[in-house]
Amino acid sequence: MHSTLIVARLAPGASQEQVAELFGSFDATDMPHRMGTRRRQLFSFRGLYFHLQDFDSDDGTARIEDAKADERFVRISEDLKPHIAAYDPATWRSPADAVADRFYRWEARA
């Protein structure tokens, strides 16, 4: 399984419930399957937003790139703008610019 962690900022007064509802509606479609998403988790901490997404395989990034043209992907991106802001607006061009670098990983053996 491959994971990505997107880091952004919650807009002042942002509603976590509304963000969760937006993703709930999005995840109720075939979009997660199309992107290879197995699990999505959203976290917040002191004004920061963390979006952990687990994929079936390492091709999650490529599959997301393919899905970006889908109107549902475009719509959720627009709908999230009032709630989520780029961590560093000066360097942000796409969600790939907000993906954290993993520098350690451990898993329990089965």
C-alpha cells in the first residue's frame, strides 16, 4: 500500500464538518476507486489540515493526475477552497506541492 499526506492550512473559521461532508459525498462516488484510494483520513491540529490517503499501489499519484480532469475532482477542489488553504501559497501549484516527505516507516510483522 502507498500513502500520501497532504499538509495545508485550515481557513479561519473553517468547518471541519463541512469538509468531512464534502469528502463524504465525493467518496460515495466511484472516484476513490478510479484513483485507487483505499482509505482517506482527515486530521487537524492547531490550524493545520492533514489529508492522509492510502492507495492500492504506488501508482496513486498517476491515477490522481488522470482523475484531475473529472468534473467531480474539479468541483471538490473548488468546494474546499473556502475551508482549506495552501500551506505555502508562494510555492503551491498543485496538491503534489503539499505532499509531506516520509522519512521513516515501521510496520508490525504479521
